[in-house]
Amino acid sequence: MSTKHYNIKYLENTGQFLKNLKEFSYKPFTTYHQGLIVDVGCGTGMDVINMANLLGEQINVLGIDHDPVMIQKANSSKGDLKNVEFSVSEVNSIALADESVTGLRAERLIQHLKDPEQAVAEMYRVLKKDHPLVIVETDWAGLTIYNEHTDAAKKLTDYLTEIKINNGYASRKLTSYLRGAGFNDIRISIFSFVLKSLSEANEYLWLEHILNEATDKGYLSKAENEEFVNSLKTSDENGYFACCLNMVIANCIK
């Protein structure tokens, strides 16, 4: 079984990197001045805290995550914010009443779920009618490394989308999930991120770590891995390293 493609340090690093995207994802909630906003799969709680500060103390913000370690970290980070709560919960069974939530947000969650349709249906259940859901996802299938070793790069993408990530094509299936649950007024926005150094790719994508993992699992040979990594290092040393990844934001209304 492959290890998780995230931990507390990873989420904190990517949180800073994705600042503009995150701010864009908060916007649908800024028109509300009371009620409950829920961040599903909240991780370390960064977005919950950001939204609580942005939206004001009349809005309550709840973060839920299935991982008690993440919730422990989130609780230690909230300081004296009175309108913030964190809770351990599974997304497929949210402990909230029908139509009790003013707004819902989920970032890089759907890609990890084996039953995404059930999760989206549960979000639909707890959300009030005519209120917003925002989902942010990574387009792992679109990961592009500007490098001549295209066969190795394709094998890496195949490993990410088919093995490493439970639902590696989640970003491309979002509209289907949302339509199936009954959501309306679906809009898609794309944020492209370009990485210009190998150190950035390792920090934000765990690139060499994932290459080694794919090699251990037989998706790449050791020779392919070594040749690919040496080529990446050469491009980095000579100033022409380039890698890009798209993030998808789906906004919709119940």
C-alpha cells in the first residue's frame, strides 16, 4: 500500500504556495454574514482559520477531517478564535442535520476518496438550498515535466493517477459528481502553477520521492529513474527546469 501523498508539513508548504487559489475559493462565502461554513477534509485547519478571520465572528466555521492527528494540530493552531471548531468525522457520514449548512468547501479531498459520489451526496444533504459548494482538486493527469524522457514521465503520471491517488482523475470527474448529486450552476476555474526548480518540485510535489516510490512498485525501472532524475538535475543546474500542474476549482449551488 502506498503512503499518503500528504502530511502536516506538506499541507503547510502547499498552503502558502496556493495562496491566490485559496483566496479565490473563499469568495462565494463572503456574501454571508451569519450561519455555518464547513471545510470538509480540513487537514491542519489553515483554511478554516483563514475563513474565520475573513468572514468575521458572526459566521461560525467548522473543520472536519477523518484524521485525529490533523484535528489535534488544527485545534492547537486556532488560538482564541471563538467562531472556529474542529471535529473528527468521515465525509461519507457528516454529523450535521439536513440543510443546516450555509456553505461548504473541500480542497484536495475528493482525490483521496474511494466513494466520491457518496461524499458529494452527503454534502448536498447538509447544505441549505440555494447555497454554495466549492471544491478544489488537483489535475494529476495533467502533470507536465518539460523533459525529453516522455516515456518515464508518462509512467510517473500513470502511477499517480492509477495507484498512488485513490481517485487520480477526480478533477476531471467533478462536474459528473456534482450533476449526479443534484447541484446546479456549476462553474469551473483553472489555476496553473509553474515550478522553475527541482527543489520547488520536491517541496510541493514530492517529485523525487514519488519517482522512487513508483520505481519500488515497478512502474519505472531503476535505470529509467536514474536517467530521468539526472536529466532533471541537469536542467535545474542549467536554469531550464520547468514543471506545471493545474488546480481545478468547481463552484456550484444546491
